[in-house]
Amino acid sequence: MIVLQITHTKNFMNTLLRGSDFDEFLLEEAVIKAGNSYTIDGHINKEFYGDLVSEEAPYELSRWSDIKNVCFELIKGRHTPLGFKFIMQVKPEHTDALLEKKGSTLTSRDVAFVINVKFAEGVTTLTSAAAIRTFSLDKSYEQIWDESIKRFLASHNIEFEEI
């Protein structure tokens, strides 16, 4: 787990909410504190989709690309929000590809790669986390994810400092 402070919040927020750079993530939860407080549970209500669930909702969590505009509408305005938190996961197929590329025997059934994006008191931080679902003495998955998220941010010109 690492904590990264985003050095240019306005640019980062534009990338997160208006760009496509984070569209491959899934949203677990969003909490936005502005004039009101809003909580979005990203878990899919599969019964809503009926027989079309595998087509319209292929994951357990909502795609960030499907929900980011709702978050943007809640955040935008004349006033800076008091704070927000987004908990996002890497799609299982991307987790599998990353683990395989690094030679790990783990899969997305064993571990989920997560980022927590938090804005509070004018500071934006991104925390990486890996949620293990099985017992493993091998903790290399944590380092794999920490290094990957730093490469991801750098490749999208998102400036940060490790704290």
C-alpha cells in the first residue's frame, strides 16, 4: 500500500471526471460532500437487468465510465466540494493480465487491486490497496500493484508525490 498526493488537483479532477483515463476501473463506492452529502454504492443490482445482466452488467461493480458523469454533476459548481472519496477496483481481466505479466500465480479470484481517491481540506490523495481473498505467503502482489499504479499515473501525466 502506498499513499500518493496528487500535486495538481484541478488537472487530476478533469482527467478523472471528464477524461477516459480511468474508464477501465470499476466503482465500488463514491461519497461526495458538497451542499448535501451523497453516497453511491457501486455494486450492481443484477435483478434490475433481468436476462440482460451479462450484457449490460458484466461485473459485480459499476463501470466508472458509466457513473463518472453522475459524480461530475454532483461535484461541479461555483463552490469546491467539502470532500469526496472514490473507491475503485481494476477490472478482473486487467488484474489477471498484470499478475500474469509479472509471473505471479495469483489471479483476480485471489486478489483485487484497488485505489482510494480522496479529497479533503484541499488535498487530493490516491491510496493503492490490494484485497487478498485467499491465504498467501507471497506478498509480491502488493509491490506489483504499487508500482503499476505509479506507472499508470505517470503515463497519463498525473503528477504526484509519494507520502
